[in-house]
Amino acid sequence: MNIRSSVFSAFCLVAATAVSSAALAQEDEGAMVLSEPQPGAAIAVYADGLSVVREWREIGVTPENSTLLFSGLYEGIDVSTLTVLMDGQPPRDLRVRRDTVRPDLLLARSVGDQVTWIVEAGETGAERQIRGILISVDGGVILYTNDRYEVMPPGRLAIEELPPGLTPDGLSVEAGLTGQDGLLNVELRYVTPELSWSADYSASLLPDSSGLILSGAYMITNATDVGYEDALVRLVAGETNRAPAPVPQMAMARMETMAAVQAAPAMADSAPSQASLGDVHVYDLNERVDLPAGETVRRTLLASVEIPVDKTYRLIGNGNVTPDDTRRALDGLRPEVTLSFENTAEGPLGRALPAGPIRVYGALAEDEANAPAVILGEDYGDHFPVGAEAELTLGRAFDVTAERIVTDYETTGLSQNRWQNPYRAGHRITLSNGRDEPVEVELIETISGQDWELNRSSHEPAEQDAGSVTWRITVPAQSDVDVNYTVSVTP
């Protein structure tokens, strides 16, 4: 008969929530000793939500102890990565148990232990406690008390101590002992998910757009239910390959019961130190940090630094047209606003930065310190190694606009197998600057086909490749500039 349906339909279970170390260790029996978490773990945190944790624990054991029970481990750890060393040696036997504290499981594990049965005494609401040894829960609760067996009436059962090997977090690790005596040094290493980090940056654009004041922060999010105190943390940036873990469905179901495994929010004073390791970059925090369960810690990654930038208005158009496009104007076009800067070894940055969103703020030259903050734009920056150039797209221009029109179209040949005949087309792009200072517009025209040739251009191209032509046009303040070009295309 099912325990849950036969027993708990009649009885309400109340288990004591306080579990003492002495209770779990069962020191009076000398069979098991409890190893609790200690401060000072070393954790390598990855941005993709996996972390490598190393813990060190010191436990006093006696030759009578047969099992070492580790508590305070997150239930979601990757068991296949679990390594335990006791005085530098793996244990002869290592067992991992995944048990959620459920009423039926708690009852089954408590058979043979002293428990308390609480029943109502009369109609006054008073209660009577009966102490005894739990004999059976199969089909009903049977206690041995006062030298007799009793099948208990409706009431509730109180269990002051969780049975050995059953922990509130649902995961227990047991290591076999071989008669050690004295202080045992234990190291645990494992991979745990839901512990991740990310970087983000804040930048202020100077009023003349010549530079950015850039700063950065990192955030470590501990989404597990286990906290780490005084941890030594290393942040890992880069892309590392992960092999999929093939876990058959039957093996997963078996793991849920029992498996055997063979042997804060304040800103920091200084930014992490950075170094390359293989093909990733690591950032070592310069001070230890607490990572409470379910919380996010945010601290300084990059102190404020001023870097020169180039501001560009970029307009990208398509130079491939059809006869239907002739004399059809496209107006209201707005260039993208971009900022570009370099990360040179001798420059103000001079260090690799991990990827993250970058928010760019702006202010008027006459703004006071308490003026409202305005975000000019936000973009995501990739990993930024030394020697690389970064470009941020803030949005589209407000005062700089463009209009384009196909001024003429002429068929220059016949095509037997393609939908369009070779042609020559004239284009005019009018750039308008409504600002009080001149701007430079990077005009890019993409052109594709079997072959194409730029026949004429009112302005000298800055660049030309197999698929585009680029002009850099200075547009005076409150003025317009026409860019005219003719192109021959064989589609």
C-alpha cells in the first residue's frame, strides 16, 4: 500500500526544521561525522552560468567513524565533475544521494529511531505526547512504547532530528573513512551551474564629442541556494567549448534516488587584475567576496578613464535598382551615429575588456552637476583585446538627414538567362545638415552583380571594393551637399 495515501491521509507530519551538527554526526554511535561548509572557497566564474568551485574543509575524525557526510552543497552540481581528496588521497568509496525531504521519505528513513507522536487529549484541545521507537510505516504508523506496540491514532508526528544522509538541500555526499584519526584535510572540487558573471559599462560623451569617459562594473549572480563566504573569485572571459553530457533517461531516474560515484552590492576600491590564460582572459578580484545565495554582487571592473573617440554619421544605401525606381525619391533617411575608438597597449585603456553592454550618456556644456542624465544610445561591445578597435552604434541622427533618387536608367544590353538586363543608372543623394557645426557623413553604397563599374562620381571615393563604394563627405553647418554618381551593372 502506498505510504503517502495510507498514512498521510490520516496524519499530518511536522518535522523540526532545526538540524544540529551533533544530530547529523551521530557522534554517540561513532558511525558518521558531518563536514560543514567553511569560508574561503576558490571559485572560477564563467559568463555562461557554470563555475568551478574548490573548497577546503578540516574535520576531526576517529577510527570509529566509518562515513564522512558533506553538507552545504548545491543540489544542481555536476556530479560527474565531483572530486574529493582526503589528505591528498581519494576516498575508497564516494556516494552521492539526491533526496528531497518529503514526508514519505522522512518517515521511511526514521524507522528504528525515537520519535514523538502528538495526539489530542479530550475535547479541551490539550495535547499528549507519546515517545517511542518508530517500528513501521507500511500501511500505518506503529510505535514501540512502554514495552508494547501501538498502532497510532490520528495525530501528528514530530521528528527532532533528520536521519543521517538526509539533508534539507536534497543533496548529500558520503565518503568512506578507513580508520583515520585526528584532523583530516579535505578538498572538494566540482562544477556548479547558476553561478555566473557579466560586465557592463557606462560612458559619458564629452560635449565636443571628442572623447568618452568610460567606466565598467562586473556583476556576479549566485542563483543557487548555497552561499559562499570570503571566497577567492576569478572571472573567466572567453568562449570555451563544452561537451554535452549524455545522461540516459533510466540513469537520470536512478540518480534521483541514489548513485555511486567512484573516486555585495558595494563598489570595490580597486579593479580586478587581468591576465591571459590559454585562449581566455581571467580577472582576479583583488579582495575576497561574499556570494550570498540568491543575490547579485556588483563591483568595479574598470575605473573611469578618458579615451579619444571618432564620431561618424553613416548612411548605407543600395546602388542596385530597376526601371521602376527611376525618379522615385526616398526621403527622410537618417544616418546611423557611431563612435569608434582603439585599445592600444600605450593608450589609456591598455588592457583587455570583457564583452558587455555599453550605455553612453551625454550632457550639455552648461549643465550643472545635478542636471538630468540623458542616454544617447546603448550598444553591446564584444570582447575588446589590446590592439583592437571598437565601434558603438548609438542610434540615428536627428538633425542630419538624406534623400536619394535614381536620376536616370538605361538598358545597355540583353540578358538571356537573368531576370534583368545589364543597365546604367544615375544616382543623386542629398545630404542635409541642420546642426550648427559641420559634420562628416560616411556614405556607403552597396552594389552587387556579375560585374559593375563606377562610371562617374561627383566626389572622390574614399574606398571601393567588390561589393561597395564609400565616400566621406563633409557637410557644412545648415547646408546641403549633393553626391552624384553613375554606375554600370551586369546583374
